[in-house]
Amino acid sequence: MGTRALSVKCLIQVEIACPGFVDPRRSDGALGFSGPAFQAAVEEGNRKYAGLLNFSLTFLSEEDYYYSRNRGNITASALANVRDSGVEMVAEWYYTKRQFPISGMSVIIGTAGGDFTHLHELAANWNILYLQTVAYTRSDYQLPASPVIATIPFSVLGISQTFINLLELYRWTTVYLVLDLDSPYIFNLFATQLEDSLRAAPSTFTVIKRDITSRSLERSSQGYNSILGDFTTLSRVMIFFGRADHLRRMLIDAWHRNMTNGEYVYVAWGTDDASKQPRVGNSTWSYGDHFDEVARRAFGSLLVVQQVEPIYTVQYKADLEDFLAELRRRARVLFDTSYTASEQPSQEVLSSYASIGMLAQVLNESLASNGEASLRDALTLGGMFLNRTFHNRFAELHIDRTGIRRRPQSVVHTKRVSEQIEAFLLESADEPPILKTIRDISIDWPSGAWPPLNEPLCGYKNDRRICQNSGWSQSGVTGCVMDI
């Protein structure tokens, strides 16, 4: 009743700027995907908080920005390669396009990757909130400010920490890091962040980084043999960032080189359901082709870091399907763009939808507790998002003390008998994130000697003097290495 008494006297206008690109072919962070979710959430927020808060959206599309400055003389291919212009678009919106620059409040909500540091700097200087809903690595802005509230479905920082926890757990310190440049950009984000984190980690890691182009390798007669040959001389632990189909092809080549015998560990990131992330690909060995049998055996040497997804009811799935269909309809009206259900990244869409509801909840709480003036103090508002969990009908957002969404992670492995992928390590969303063993995979590991050594006793090249002098070979000592 206390907050409703304010409704006649003050309707707070909340103007939200959404910078990005519309074209869904470019990435899952396109406004073509997230924009309809923002629109639906704004409509719900305006109904729920009618008389108190009125939300409005301004989509700042790179397409419109560049067409307007080039008099339409720019091709679609050229547009796909232009530099990020989010900072310029947001500054122009803030200074010239807001409808309520004095009486209202302003918020920036980004989707795809961009210049996070400078957008954060703008938001700090203006004392307004800044959220990211699809892609985010970090902001290097150091002065006091509200943190970037990152509701991203996949936290690059969080998942990188899971990889590090895995390496530290088994004392794997020599890491062969492979990035496929032909795969979606999200893998580039993961690889870059993990490399930086490994080099800065308290533990001493040796990182060997290799960039590949999977399409050219798969067209060649040698396939992945060149990269595998390099790997075997430098490490026994490979982290591969790329689409699942390219990973599968590489593992098939590794099997033919006897590099899936339990001595080598391959680690990747993937999802439990390819339909949720069509650009990531099918993370299982089974593709229904003549490579399936070899792939099944090769996958015994693969570990996959995955987020733990809730078990949803039949009714939830039906409601979600209807909601996503409605958003596809809105996309046609809003942006004149179409895509199928299989092309629609549901995780990113739901993250964008939930972010508006979370924002509205915090603003309503602050208005009720601290009055209208508090809505124009982003530093205070930002703290109200931290260390708490927000719920809506389709998603749960747990925001940690730094402003980043945390989700439980797992490490999965293919069971030998059932051939099913099952988790054997689990990491909760709580801090600090610690991997806990929930299943022994020794019986399912190809050699039975789990975990493999970081480095074989005779060295990566089987050239240590003690092995040469005694006549030992790498295979000759494998059976002796059972414990570390």
C-alpha cells in the first residue's frame, strides 16, 4: 500500500538503451534475438508496476548507425566487419535522444560483445546502471562505480575458473590450448579469458597456445594430424575451444594415432543439449555416420565442462515453447527478421528477458525503501543486485558479489558400459567455487590409470636419459604409473 500511494504523484520514466546489431546471423547476441525478449519483459513490467514505473526501450542498432552515416552506401558483408560502435551510439542517445533527461532515469543494457570498459566508464560518469545479458568478459574501469551487472547465460570468467579448478585438482600444469578460429566467437572469448587466467594464476602453468582453422584442416588429407603431432611432443592435456563437430573430427584422428589410450586428456566446453546452443553443436559422439564407432571409443578420453541445467516439467517446456514462438513473431514485426526454433538461442533470450524483470524488481524495492532520489544513484542501486537470487517464470538469476551471474558447473565423461555422458565432478554456484568428486571414473577411463600424469615418466618425447639408458619405453612404464 505504501508504494501504491506514490502512484498518482510520481510515475518514474525508465529509459533503457540497447546497443548492438540486429542481424541474427552474426551471433547469438544479436538484437534480433534479444530485442523481442526485452520488449515482452518491458510490457510485463509496465503492467506489474503501473503507476510507479514506466519502462521504454530504444534499440541502438549498428545497422542503422552505419547506414545513416554512409547514406545507405554500405554492403551487408562490410557491415558484418565494422568495429563495435556501442560507445558512440550510447553517447549520442544519452545526450540527444532521451525523452526524460531530467525527470527520468536511464539504463544501458548490452547484449553482444563490445567495449565493456568504455561503456562502463560512460555509465559511471553518468551514474546510471549498466547491464550485459549475453556476452561479457570484464571491465577494466577502476574508479568507484556500480559494477557491470552481467546476467549472461554463460559466464566466461566463471567457466574459466572451472577449467582452472579442474587442472589444479589433478595437477595438470602443462596445458595445450587450442582455439578454432572457424568456430563462433564465444569460443574465442573462452580461450582468451582462460589463457589470461592461467598466466595470472597463483599456480604455475605452462601454456602452449595454438590457433587452428578447422575447415582447412578437414579439407586436407592430413586432417588434424599436424596439430596432434605437435601436441604429443609438448603436453598430455589439451583444452579445445571450438564447435563440437570439429572436436569430434579431431578426436577421431587422435584415435587413429593411438592418442586416446588414456595417456592423453582432452577437455572441452559444451552444453547438455545442442538445441539450446545450435552454434556450439552436438557434444555427443553419436552423429549417425560411419565414424560413430571410432568416435565412441575416442570420446573415452574426453572431459566436457558443462553447466548444470535444472530438470524442467512438461508444463514448463510447453510454456517456454509458446513463449519462444511469440518472440519469433515479435522479431518479424520489430526487425523484419526471421529464424526457426532451432536457430533461436533460448538461453540468451531468457537471460535478456529475465534481466528486465530483475531490474524492475530492484527499482521497485529501492523506490519503496529509499524514495525516488535513490533511483538516480547507480552506485547504491548496483549493490542491491549483489549476492542474491532472482526468480521469474523461466529463469533463475544468481548474481555474485562482483555482479556476475553464477551457475553450477559440472565436468562430464562418457561411461564405458552405458555409453551415457554423466557428471563426475560438480561445482556449486556458491563462492568460492570448488569442484567436488561425485563419481569415480577410473573404471571408465581408457587405461584405467586415472588421473593421467601431467608428464610421462620418460618425458613427452620419450627421450629422458634414464629411459634411454635403461631401455625403457613409454609403454614400458605406463603400467607402473598408477598413483600420484
